[in-house]
Amino acid sequence: MGSAAHTREEPARAPAEVVEVVERAAGLGGELVLRRAGGDYEIISNGVFLMDTRNGESERLLVRAALDAAAPGPGGAARVLIGGLGVGFSLVEALTGGVEHVTVVEREPAVIAWHATALRPWSRGALEDPRVTVERADLLEYVNSPGTGRFDAVCLDIDNGPDWTVTPGNARLYAATGLDALAALLAPRGALAVWSAGAAPAFEALLRDRFGSVEARPVPVPRGEPDVVYLARGPRAALG
């Protein structure tokens, strides 16, 4: 589904920049590679560039938009669910917002382990924060598990977007049944934010069927079409 133009773009490189493979790991979704390029790191999944440590603007916006839109219950401190640990930008942003607790769902053990070594400077030791719980699980299975609880903000960044998933099974998360499960996780005044490497009109239409308010916020990138953060509020079940 989609084309390479809809994935996160690999960064432009200086002619003399050396790219070094730091580690290869057999992940649950295929081969994962951690690469070092200059002073930054990159994560590759099955040959597809996923993310790097260079910027993080759209990942931060993903969380900030959800937290700004959410209306936490008594006490005022939000409970946040982040799908995908990545290089840690989203988690660090959540912890700067005075949250009560952040649950991060990450299925790949290697990604979690890299935050104790190469990626630690970017996640700033956040995995050791007492407000953080890391669940090593598939997000689709996690959101459908009984007793998961409710969250004021749910932030998804586990793929290159609804139209370009890291593994085919992830597509169910952006379909009707997956969105219904995500909406059920939200507190009545909670917010869902989903990162995408480009516009996804069919996905936006599904959001509008299930939420009272939906915004598509473009985030300019150095090359290609903007990233998009989809922000949805007011689950219709809560509105009814």
C-alpha cells in the first residue's frame, strides 16, 4: 500500500558522511538495524527507514497536540498512552507536560534495549522515570486487552502512517475496528493523535465517523510532502 514517497524520508547526507551499522536484531516484525551517521542514530526496519535522532519536531507535536486538546479529570494531570517508543522524542515530550503517568507500548525488545545504550541521550533516561511504564507488547493486542484502562491522551507513532504500515497486520489498527478500540480507551474528554508521513484521506474519514472533532495538522519537512498529525477529540460514544 502506498509508495516510498509516503514514508519518512532518509536524511540528506554530506558526501563524506559515514554510515555505520551499530547493531542488527531479529525483531518480531523482521530485521531491525540501528545505524550511526555522524552524531546521530537511525532505525531501519526490513530495509525501510523509520526514524532518526536528528529532529523530532513532528513526534513532539503529536504528543503536545494531544495533551493540549485533552481535558484530564479530577487532579488535572493526564494519563497518556504512547504507541511506539522510537528514539524517545514522544516520551520525553509527554514527561515535560506534568502528566500523571505515561504507558509506552513497544513490541520490539531491541528498541527498548537501545534506550539503555545508544539512544539514552535522546530519551534522557525516561524509561527509569517512576511515571513511566513500558509494555513490551503489540499495540493492537494491547488496545483490545480487557482491563487496559482509560487515557486522557492516546498517541500513535508505530508506522509511517495509516497508508504505509511497518508490518501488514498493523493496518487493522487504522481500520474501523481498530479505531473503535482506540476510542474506547479514551476518557470522555480525551484526545487521539496519530502520526502520518503524508495525508491519509480515507483514514481521516474514518476518524470523522467516530469523533466529534478531527483536525489534520501538517508539519513541514525538509524534503517532500509535509508530515501530518491527525488529532481527534470527543469519541461519539462519549458524546451520546
